[in-house]
Amino acid sequence: MPDIAPLAPDLLVAMRACLPDVGDRAVEAITHEVPSYRDTWRGPVGQTISRTVEIALDALVTLAGRPRGGARVTPMSPAIGGAYELGRGEARSGRSVDALLAAYRVGARVSWRELSQVAVASGATPQTLAGFAEVVFAYIDELSAASLAGYADEMNSIGREREERLLTLARLLLAGENEDVLRAAATRAHWATPRTLTAVVVPSSQARSALDQLRGHTLQLQVDAAEGERTVFLVPDVRSRSTLVRRLAGRTAVVGPTRPWTAAGSSYARANRAIATAPPPQGQAVDTEHMLAELVLAADPEALADLRRRALAPLDGLSATTRARLTETLRAWLLNHGRRDAIAAELQVHPQTVRYRMGQVRERYGDRLTDPRWILALTVALGLPPGVGPRGAG
């Protein structure tokens, strides 16, 4: 605040006598010139602002009557406090702070016009008017700064509170809570519910760069895993899975299935199973829709291991090297429907080698290679290469 000579006592008395009218005219002008307040002035917001105007004007006149270097804390404190709370209230209302700053400018103009007329009528000198103008506009700057501080503090508080509520919502979604609980949590977090959610799991070290590639309103939650910290993203309304996977290129990511938003936990569960079944290669994004067969085969790792042992029992007694070679050939024979050239291409051997190995296999299995139930058991047992599955089962 500038140091100026205090206004004369008789002028202060004249100004204070007209403060109710000045306040009414300031409120009227603000209501007329700032559209954001036209519909709210009749309610609690209008009452709060009217009280703040009264306190501010009273503090202004008191301040103008203080001598050079006089203490200003007492008259300023209520007004500054009111301006700070007004800023917080605007943040809670969802309005921009621009409207409040515009209201300050309008109020300052009207107050200066009305009070300066009283000063002129009381015989104030030009120097007195100039000094008083400095006080008025410096005072408005301080009120504006207090409101900006209140607005910023409340926005930070709202942001932190909403972030916590979004984290809670993400936890509830991953835990598979019922729809009523999820909808209530989404409402508390002011989160617009999408039609679907898709879980994306990445190492937490890559979370920031991955988030840059995802849609807005994506929920995220950091979780602990045996392999280290992971971050789960729940991406709303994915239109193209292939586009999503491309956006995640260069990151180690697993994309779960798209599910109704209230069933997002199942998308996350499948992504977790995919990681346990076949961890994605470093720096590659994997779509679980392309590994459904592997996930089905690995659903019960103990059953799969038992089935493999039973299905491969005819090869018992062979050396480890021979057993592995014939198992590999039998798997290729099943998956390529017996087409010798295709089997040879897959194994990178000569077709005659395939013929020789399959002769050994037939000696061991006999008629079982023509039994549909045995073919089914062998196909399921060998659908995944040995060692692939949760915790390397099989």
C-alpha cells in the first residue's frame, strides 16, 4: 500500500455515511456487467459477495484515514480474509477466477467514482484525490491477490482430494466391486463413466511415457508385483485395439480385453494372467486377444502338467535329447495337420527327416494317433511349448 497523507476526519465521516449506497451501486454494476453473477446473486453466493463488499469498503475508508506509516493490519485483515475465502468459494463453485477479478475491477471503478464525488463535494484538493486513488487501486490489487491465493489453494485441495477419490475408484474397479459401489465412487470422484474400460499394465518406470499415449480420463493405479512395481491404466472407450497397441510401441505393456466399465477388474485379471503365462518381451506391447489359446491352456497349470505327462508317456525311456526332438516333431505334426512340407519348414529340417522322426513316433503311439480323443489330448497338451505357462508349469 502507498504511503499518503490521511484523509481529513470530516471527509471520512462523509464517506462512511454513503458507504451503504456505494455498496449497493457496486453490487448493481457487478451484477449487470459480469454475466457469471447474474443468476447467482440472489442466493448464498450473492449474500457472501455483498458482505465482502461491505467489509472491503469499510476497511478502505478506515485505511484512508490512517496516518503515514500507521498500522494497517486491523482494518485490512477482515477484508483480506474475506477476499481469500471468496476465492476459495469460486473454486468450489467451478467458476473461473476471471469472473471474480472482473467483479473487483467493476467494484473498484464504481467505488472510486462514488467516493471521489463525495471528496470533491467536501472540497478535497487534487493531491488528496490522487493520493486516495492510489490507495483505492492498490487496495483492490491486494484483495485480488488474496482471492487468487484462495482460489489457487482451494483448486490444489480439490485436485488432491479428487486424485485420491480417483485412486479409490481405480482400486474398487480392479477389486471387482459391485455396480452400486462403483457408481457411487465415480460420482464422488466427479468421473464421467464411459461405456467400456480396457486394462493396460506396464512397468511403473514406463508409466509416464505410456500415459502420454492414452486417452483422457484414463484411471491409473500403481500395484506391487513379484517382478517389481507395475502401473495399471484403465483406458475408457478404446475404439481400435491395434491403434492402442501401436501407441504403446517401445514399451513393455500388456493390453487386457475391453469390458463394460463396471467389469474392468476382469480385464485387469486377464492381463495379469497373460503376464504370468508369457511375460511380454522387453519393449513390446502385447494384446491378450492374440493369446487366448495360450491363456486357456495355461488356466490350470497342474492339470496341464498332468496331461502332458500322460500324453507323452509313450516316449518314456528315450534319452532326453531324443524325447525332446520327437516331442517337438509331434507338436508340429499336430499343429500343421500332418503336412510334411509345412512341418519341415517350421522345424527347419528336410522333409525326409520329418518322415523318419514321425516313423519313430508312430512306433511309440501306434493306433493312438488315429484316436480322436488322443489327438485332442495331445493337441491340448502340446499346444504350448514346454516351460510356457504360469511359473513355468509343465
